[in-house]
Amino acid sequence: MHSNSKSESYAAAGVDITAGYKAVELMKAHIKRTRNEGCLDDVGGFGGCFGLPTGMEEPVLVSGTDGCGTKVKLAILMDKHDTIGIDAVAMCVNDIICCGAKPLFFLDYIACGKNYPEKIAAIVGGVAEGCVQSGAALIGGETAEHPGLMPLEDYDLAGFAVGIVDKKKMIDNSKMKAGDVIIALPSTGIHSNGFSLCRKVFDIDNNNPELYVANEKLGGKTIGETLLTPTRIYVKSILALLEKVDVKGISHITGGGFYENIPRSIPEGLGASIKKSDVRVLPIFDLIAEKGNIPERDMYNTFNMGVGMCVVVSKEDVDTALEILRAGGEDAYVLGDIVESEEQVILN
């Protein structure tokens, strides 16, 4: 009996399996760059395999997962996909280093309307660069075509990292006391938070032509370029610091800015006293505040304001800490002090 029904296929439904194969081939060179001592050869196929380092008394695995928020929208509009992967890695590894954990490996997940192999490979190239910067191996990932769920040109990117630390070396803020000093590690810009507000302020969703015009306030860079600057990865400079200095607390300044993130590393009864005049605010934040008419408190409660990470050390360790961080490429400076306070962030 003959059927009159139309024959269906995965390709007809909008999923191109051969594009997936091509994307994987293009990714291989990027992935190879990230190999480290834990990578296992010819193991698995459905799971990323990694050998744990030895020599720790009580090894503790520390994991973090995140995406890049709506920064992806800007990457799509600007058709620049080779740095957004750095952001995905940064948001994960910068979190786990706050516990003192060294990143071991990373896995990414890309959902897209349509798999354009060169675009996917560019995204994974950025992920690989973030892994190289943090010393993590890219041991797996997934690219999924979602026709009908999102426009063909759109994609989203997320991932997770796993790190390790000896339990006795985990960051312990119970040793923090009044008189300790807060050191700032500058950010490269917006990093990956507050983009929903940025999109509104700069009318990004309508592809505002201003995004592509050189701006004097931004040192001749365009707003688009400045906003898309990848998140700084602090892992290697923090690991170097942890080898020589007793660090009492680390805060990764992400969504929620100073007011939400700094208290996460400070015990009750203590607070961070910071003079606004000591914060080295980047020009992009002044531009956002001015153009969007955004109150100062809201700025400090949304953005990193030029401070991507804070570390707390004893007063006597400040000079050594600054020296190590600066040797690691951070333009670190003293941001404030730890004081006895019920209010955990005092900005004055």
C-alpha cells in the first residue's frame, strides 16, 4: 500500500547533522591548545574524562557554572564571536578561584538557531582562549541546534568549570579582622553583567549607529568595542598570590556590583569601608551613568565600576601582595579597609 504522506527528515526539520560534524573538525585545533596534565587520551566519547592531581591531604572539588548574559546579543549584532567564549570561562573560573581552587577543566554548551560551523568554531576559539588564560582544559561540550526556538542567527553560550583545592588551603574569612586591607584588581570594563541595562541605555537592540562610532571618552574606541571587551581572568595572578600571602577573602565583582558581591567574602560584624574617590572608575561607567541618568548607588549596585575582583589581606602583607599581583599583570591598588560594622559595604 502506498502512502501519500510527505517523507520527513532531521534536515527538513531544520537540524543539519553534517554542519555539526564540520564544526567539531574546526574546533579541534582550539581544543588542543587547552590540554593540560589531567587530560586523558582515548577515553570516553560520551563524557569528558580527567585525571585528578595527587599530593593533597583532603582534595576538595569546587565547581562553578554561568553564561554571558545578554552580552551575547551584542556579539551577534556586531558579528564578532571570537571573544564571547572568554567571558563564559571567566565567569566560572573567577568564581571558583574565590575559594582558592585551581581550575582543572571546563565544558561549554552552545544553543543556536542554526549551526554555522565557522561561527561555532569562532565561539569555541574564545572558550579555548579563556581556558588557556586560566590553565583549564576544555574536555568537552555540546552544540545544539534549536530551530523554531530561536532565530537562525541567534545563539546562547554557557558552561561550567571544576577546580580543586586542598581543604586546609581553602579561603577562610573567619580570620578576617578590622584593620585588614582590601586590594582592588581592575576590570577590563563591563565584563559580563548589567548588559540588559546597557542595551536599554545605548539602544543596542535597535543596532544604534552610535555603537560603531569612535568615542573620545573611550580613548577613541567605539561603544560597541568597549562593551564587548572580554572579562578579565584573574586565576593565574591569584594563584601566585595564594602561594606567598595569607589571603583572608576574595570577591568576584559580578551582577549586583559592590553591594552584593563584597559582603559575600566578609563575616558578620565586619564591613568594607571604601572611599568612592579611591575607586578607579573606568570611562564607560561614567558614560552609562550620564547617558542613562542612573543614580550613583544604582551604578555601584549593578556594575563592577572598574573593579573586577577584591582580595583582603593583613596590613603587613599589603606591599607583598601588590608586588605579586602587579608582577602577574594586575594594576592592583589599595581600595579600602575592613572595619567593625553591621553594614557590610560603606561607600563614602
